[in-house]
Amino acid sequence: MKTFNLLILALSFIVFTSTVSYSQNDTSRTAAKDKLKKIVKEKLMEKMNLDDATATKFIELSAANRKEMKELRKKEKDLTDYIFDNPQSSDVGTKIEDLLEAENKINQLRNDHYAKLKAFLSPTQIAQSMVFQKELVKFMKKEMKLEKKDKKQDDGNRELF
């Protein structure tokens, strides 16, 4: 009976510590994500000369656009894979038409996004945003590569761009 109680106590301790550890990891991940969002917003405001409200609007619109674009690109990839894997399939014609429709939706989404941005940004600011986003992606890839290479050398204080 005493051994059983010790076993229950040990299991309870393990479950409790792993739960606390996991929640701290989740909290630190959320904090890091929030910090990154704040830094990106500040750099965006600086590079494009935007006020806080305009930067927030831009970020929200871009995030929504990226989400829709991601879904459409996944559909496009799935259809392309199906067509390449099953060129003799009886429904390949329908799949090709679906693929063309997905490509048209992607182009329409780009045009719609540009029109929404044009409502509150100048063409120069839109071009600056394109440059900013490209630089951000390049920076993030570089940081992720460095993070994988050696976590110990990363002190989290690298300069953005």
C-alpha cells in the first residue's frame, strides 16, 4: 500500500511538473510572438512612415490576405499533384478546370488586396511595403537558420534588418 501511494505521488508530481513546464513554454512562446509582432510593427511604421492606426490596419489586412492566399495555394498544389499523379483519370478535365479556377482566384485575391491597400496607402507606400515584406522574410529565414545552427549563441538581441 505504501509503495502504491509513493507511485501515485510520483506520477502526480511528474504530471504536475510537465504541465507547469509546458505552460511556461507556451507562455514564453506567446511572449516571443507578441514581441516579434511589436518589433515588426515598429519597423513597418518607421520604414513606411505610417501612424499606429494605419500600420495596424495594414498588418490586419495583410494577415487576412496571407491566410486566404495560403488556402488557395494549398488547393492549387493539391490539384496539381492530383493531375500529375493521375493524368489518365476520368475526372482529370474537371481537376484542370478547378486548377484554373484556383489560379484565377489567386490573381483576383491579389487585385483585391491591392485595391484595399490603395484606399489608404500611396503607390510608393505599397511598393515600400513589398520591399519591407521581402526583407522581413529574408531576415526571418536567416534568423531561423542561425537559431537551428546554434541556440546557445542567440541572445535574442539581434538588430532587425
